[in-house]
Amino acid sequence: MTNATIAAAFEQIADLLEYQGGNVFRVRAYRNAARTVEGLVEPVASVRTDPERRLTDLDGIGADLAGKIETLLDTGRLPLLEKLEHEVPAVVFDLMRVPGLGPKKVKALVDALGIASLADLETACQDGKVRGIKGFGAKTEASILDNLAFARDPERARLLWEEAEQIARGLIDWLRECPETVRAEAAGSLRRGRETVGDLDILVESGDPVPVMQRLVDWPETDEVLLRGETKTSVRGPRGLRIDLRVVAQESFGAALQYFTGSKEHNVRLRTRARDRGLSINEYGVFRLADGGGGASGPSLAGETEPEVYEAVGLPWIPPELREGRDEIELASEGRLPQLVTLADIRGDLHMHTTATDGEDTLAEMVRAARARGLAYVAITDHGKRVTMAHGLDRTRLLRQWDAVDRLNESLAADGEPPIVVLKGIEVDILEKGGLDLPDEVLARADWVVASLHYGQNQPRDRITARIVEAIENPHVSVIGHPTGRLINRRPPYDVDIEAMIEAAARTGTFLEINANPWRLDLDDRHAAAAKAAGVKIVISTDAHSTRGLDVMRCGVLQARRAGLEKGDVANTRTLAGLQKLMKQ
């Protein structure tokens, strides 16, 4: 029972309770618990088994919620959730996949119009019936129609990379405990770092497949065995995720890892290159083609490791994140593969929140946690005043926070090595009518300004683009935060001219952000690659709202690697002095 699975169960309970009109504090407790569990780096099961810790030590987890976590860990089920699922119409879950439709609006639709399917909802919108419901209106009706295609997208059935990685990590640890397992690795889209994962491919090297296959069947998270064979077993695991386990011999492990990692397009291009050299590549190794261009013949020429598979066709090893069938084969053949940025390259985190607005931890706690992670500098970027639901900072409260930052820096400097420097920052809102929610005279005193768009996301393309370009051209804005506003599986990006945004950033020297939150990963890999090509520097930031949120930096780095970004392409790989020099340019 992974953290992601437990968090999803609590989030679903919160949705269903809210649909039923349940107590607002109870709903909030489940949502807070979901965030706490999802944000844990270690498995929640490890907390439970630690004799010196209790589940109730976790933020927001009282005795009742701790008991429910234990029930999930022990049984994989939660009676309250099953009860709620039985009480609420099944269509509710479909309707809540439509961006903008939360539990309360879904209930209004079901009660007022008897909506029983997404098709019913589409018809009701087309007939103008939705706008007549209190709290909706013509704009909401049009927005629902626009978002129905997003709700029906099969990609939304895929798990976030971080969720799938939690599952894979737990399974691989389980498989490695089997004496017959020599090594075990994840392959497929998970290893390539795709934003979402539809299934898991796991490879194990072993000379005795039978006990390894049995180990998968015996995994506590296995819900159903779909296929069981001599070299492959498939099961249904947590969150309904299909898991394919393949057991291979030592001499073929590298070839199999390459074969089951690369995208279809990458593998086709690699095999075409091999054929042009009289070779054949498959999951068992690299072989010479038989005379006349027929099948493979003779012993394997390579296959134990991935590097030797690529070397056999005259290429250096290609990082998994690049194996999407774009230009990586050409770059490799020309010796121009990028030296991809790594997590160890990151020196600072330039987007985070505290209890001053909607964060869960104080300024001092956030800085202490960043220092523990080896960061040399951070920017505290609480929300500006427009984000009222987050208790955004007005001029007076912001200046008071900056005074606190100055005092903290003084105490840190006197605290010995290694020092960490706290930058006076703010996340200003890009207003619907244009401009920013704090005046230039205040922003001029900041060390770091993130400008983000949170409201008016349904405005026309030219209007949204103009707002963002205006913010880019403001001399006090350092970076545009989560530039397209998407939430993976939850909300599509707003309609913005990304080319115009990148052009403006290149012209002004403004940075663009890869927001490392697993729900955002915004910019995506293609837009980040386009920004790099235009000479725009990227900032990878966590947008952390708690100390544990700082750990998602790895997700942002993975996204940057998929974009082909090198250390020099990322502004916050520099020392603070180097970053400040780059900002002046």
C-alpha cells in the first residue's frame, strides 16, 4: 500500500463527503491528510513499523486517521470509502474528471438535471440547460464543453510519474529480497521519465526465473495475476496498474533493458541503424544478420550491458530520458549528446511558500530544511495580495516578511559553514486586466520575483499571451512561474502563444520555470527544449508549500533531462554570485 494509494483514498473520501454536504472540517482533515501522506519521502508503512515513531507524529494525522492508514496497510481496503462509493452515483466520479467541476457543482448537475453520463452533460450544455442552474451561467457551460475532451482523454487514466515510481520502488525492493534475484530494474516509460505512466515494465536478472515469478505473485500489493509464464508474469497492482515482470539471463540483461526502455520510435530507428550495418538487435542481444538479409545468426555480439549494445552500432550510451525517437540518434552519432543536468547540480530553490500565505511550515523551518538538503540559497516567494484564498501578502505584510528574512540571514551568517542565503522574494500575480498585483516600487526592493497567472485562465489566447508578455517585459520580474498553468490529469494548459512567450523571454533575459510539482511539471519537455533553443535560461523550482515539498526537485530535474537541458541551461545550477550576474544580463 503505497503513499500515493493511501493519499488517493483520502482524497476520494474528501470528494465524496463534500458531495454529500459533509462537515467542512472533516473534509479538510482528509484533504490535509492526503497531502501529508503524498508528500512523505519514505513509505508511510516505515513510519508505522518504526518503534520510536507513531503515525500520529505526522502533520494532520490524528488517532482516527492513523487508524484508517493502518486499516489500509493491513487489508488494502477502507470500509468508509466503500460505504461512500456505494452511496454516491457512479457518474459522480466521471463528472469530477471535468476540470472546474468539483463535488458541489457535480451534485448540482446531478440533482437539477439528472445527469447520468458525460454524454448527458455534453447534451445538457449544448441545449443550454446548464446555464440555468444557480452558480453556473453561460461561461461555465461553455467551459464545461471545452473541457469534456480533456476529461475523456485516455491519458488521464495514467498515473503521475512520482506515483508510479513509488510503486516501482516498493516492488523492486521486494524482488531484490528474493535470493534468486541478481539485479532488478524498472524500464519503460517510468525509466524514460515520462510525466505519466500507464504500466510498469520490470526486469530481473536471474538464472532461476520460477522463484522470482512467485515472488511477484506473493507481493502484498498484487491484486490479480493476469499472465504467468516461464519468462514473463503480468499482474494487476496498486491503483489498477498493470505490471509486467520479465526475467532474463545475465548475457541478455543489457539488451532487454534497452529494448523495454526505449520508445517505439527510438527502437525502430536504432534497429534500422543496426540493419544498415548488417546487424540485428532484439531483447536477447546484438547479432549478425544471416547472408541474404534474413534473420539473426551466430552468437550474440553484445547484450550484457546497455553501453555495449549501443557501442555495437557505433553509438555512445544514450540516457533513457532522451529515448523518445526525436533527434537523439543523430546527436549520438555526431558526438553531440547533451551532458544532462543532474540533481546534484542544483544549488538553489527559487520558488517556495511559508505559513505567511498558504504554506504549511514557517520561514525558519523552510530554510532549515533547504539547508539540510545542501542548498546554498533559496528564495521565499509567498503569494501576492491578489491570491486572497491563500491570504496573499500586501505591501505591509511583505515588507515585514523581508525584514524577517534580513534578520534570518544575519543569524545564519553567524551560524558557521555552510551558510545558506535567503533571498527576499515574492510570487506576484499577473492580473486579468494586465499588470501585477504589487507596485514596481515594492518589487524593485526584491531579490527575486516570480510572476504567475492564477486567475482569468479562460481568457482568449491573445489576452493571456499579452498579460504574460507584459509581465516578462517588467524589469523587476525574474521568472515566469508554471508558464502554461496546466495540472496533469486535472486541468489543461491555458491557451497561450508559447512561441511569443519564449521570444519575449529571450529578448528580455527573463527566465522561465520548470515547476517541479509532479502535478505541474510546467514547462513540459518540448517547451523547455524550445526555450533552450531560443537561448532562454530555465529555473527548476519546487513551488514547495511544506518542507517535504522540497523533495520534488528531482521531478523537475527529470523533466529538464527529457528536454535535453544541460547544467549551463539551468540558472539555479550556478552559485548565487553567478545567478546574480546572469540576472543583471
